[in-house]
Amino acid sequence: MRAYLIDELSFTGMEKITSFLTKNAIKSNLDKIFWIRIPDDLLSETQLEHTDCQPHVFAAELGPGWIKLEFLVRSSKNMQCTCHGYCTSQQSSYIIDFASDMIKKLKIRT
């Protein structure tokens, strides 16, 4: 799996990230996994056409002292559809910017 990893985060930093994602992302059925929506203007042509599969999301997984953001965009409704796949370059930039902005906003030292 291709992913963006930020590690060596403090316990306090992880608490802030968990709180932030609880308020600003979709909690999954799995513990410590959140879904973050990809903006519509960044969706691929196929993803835009698959309106029944929207919203399209990427996963954020939290661990002890780390957060991993996956570079796989998937449907939040249909995991078997052909509209999921690895990020476009614009989607990858969005994910990295999302992480950087979150760290900066929460004033977490890395």
C-alpha cells in the first residue's frame, strides 16, 4: 500500500489528531480508522461519473505515535467498484497538504 506516514508523534499530539479527525472526518467501523473526503473538484473522470459511489475518500489510520494516510481513493459506499484506485498527482498533493495543515493547525511538533 502506498501511504504518507508521520511518526514519532507525542501522546498529546495523537490526542489532538484523534479529536480533530473525530470532528472533521468520517469514523469507520474499525478502531482508529477515519475516512476523509476527497473534494469533488479533485475526483478523476471515472469517480465523477460514479455518483452512486460518492463520496470518495482516503483512509487515515492512527497508531501509537503515528498517523498513516493512504494514497488509495475509494468509494465510501461500494468497495467492489472500478472507480477506486491509487491517487492522481492532485489527490496525492491534497492528502499531503491535508496532513501538513492539520499538524500546523494543531501546533504539533514533528
